[in-house]
Amino acid sequence: MALEARPLAPSGTQIELTCADRRAVVTSVGAGLRAYAAGGRDVVDGYGADEMSPGGRGQLLIPFPNRVQGGRYDFGGRTHHLALNEPEAGNAIHGLTRWTEWMLVRAEPHTAVFEHLLHPRPGYPFSLALRVEYALDAAGLAVATKATNIGAGPCPYGCGAHPYLTAGTATVDTATLRVPARTVLHADAHGIPTGREPVAGTAFDFRRPRPIGATRLDNAFTDLDRDGDGIARVELRDPAGRTSVVLWADASHPYLMVFSGDTLPQPERRRSLAVEPMTCPPNAFRTGEGVVTLEPGESFTSRWGIAPGGAEGRAWP
């Protein structure tokens, strides 16, 4: 008997989460965040159900965020070569799971849980059991990612996420940004870090909120100032301060990538701000900085989230 062919969204099964006036859509392809709105306005600049994720929008970056120079890294006394999926720059970028199908293991009005087995492959001959939970409540959207080494030996691991935030402005130029970071990483034309410096006295100092203006951002930040609960918070506001969105990240994320979208095609260019919580910096598999080594049976969990409209009740300092 022939099977009936049914159209499938490019991002797979669409799971809608709702809570009061908030709505988020997560997808089975990549276990990504496709849309998120509160009070009738978008707080995440996502993409349509009939599109593939452009520019990494809403994707999870596992088992490494950002780039690996030349796709080459050493681990466990061996040299590994990842596929160069950023061929114009000669890099591997954003991990191995963002275009794969994840299994939906729980779906409730406020919660969705996905799981995925990352099997050994050329360039990453390690086994990971992955689990991602999205939870939407009155405080906002929270995301927990858990990785467990189910292989016979140790493996390298890192993760990140790639949401684009919007405060409702036509471009990021007029939006006001606060990034609680004391250090910025600079990169070469291929996106590989070349050094770092204190943000004080530079165009990258957003510790006190100010308009983004013409500043081009495609930088990792670190040395994050955290609140008493150990959480670092990035906030984006409209010029009048009427609407805002906060991205928070727990202590497992020592790095934040901030991207103003200058290299994206129109109309996405500088339309929204990617704020990417990362457990390790760009090129970490090559340098070893921040990489988590998981022993057999060991797990690592990281948490981040998005709170719209100043839901946490925090004013500018």
C-alpha cells in the first residue's frame, strides 16, 4: 500500500507552548525555537513555518557553538577533522545537531521535551544522549539542555543557542542595549578570535545601557557580571523604554556572542540582535578554552531563557 505524502514544514513538527498572553513555537528539527511572542508582540525575531531557519535563528549549537578553525582539533591524542560547513571561511560552525530530527518525548501546554542520540561520525567519534526542555510560564521561557556521554571514553562538549531578540524597533540602531561583560573578544575576517581586551573605553562597552547606533557587533563577550542568583542578564529596550526583552544565562555560560546581523541578507540585516549564550568561546575545540570533558556516564546541564517586557521587574542600573 502506498503511503500518503503530506507536506512537512522544513523545521519539522511544530509544537506550540502557551501561557496567558505568551506563545512560543519550538520545532523537531534541531529542537529549535521558531517563534516567541508576548502581549501580541514578538520578542524573538524568528521565521515562518514554511522556511528553513535563516542565519541560525533559534537553533541550538551542539556539541560546539560558533566556529572551529579549519574544522581541525585535537582531543585524546588524536586529530579530528569536522566537515567545513562554513566553506567561504574554511570553518566548521555551530555544531552537528541543528538540522537533525529530534524526538518529541513530552508535549504539554507549557512544556516540550526533545531527545536526540548523537552517534559517532567522522570528526566527532563520540556518543551523546541529548535532552532539551522548553518551559513557558509567567516569568518567561526557560531552556535546559542536558548532555550525557554514553560512549566508552571521554569526549569534548560545548553548547550554545542562537535566538535573535527584538524590542520592536525597525533596526537595532535605535534600540538600547545592556551587556554585563567586562571583556570582549576580537576576531579576524574568518570569525576566529585573535585576542581580547577590557571593554572599558571602547565601542563594545555596554555595561551601562546605551543605544547600539552604528556599532557593528559580531563579538564574543566574557567576564560577565552576575546578579546574586548567579545569572547574567542582557537587556534590549526600545528608545522610549516601553518594551524590553531580557536574555538570561546561568553560570554554565561564561560567554555571550552578540551579533548585529550586518552580514545577513536584506531584509534581515540589522533587524534584530542575536544574543547567544555559550558554554565556551569561538574556536574552543581548537584552543581547549572552556571545553567540557565528559567522562563516560557523566552529564552536563546548562540553562538559559528569555523574559519579555521586563518580566523580572529589573530596572536599568
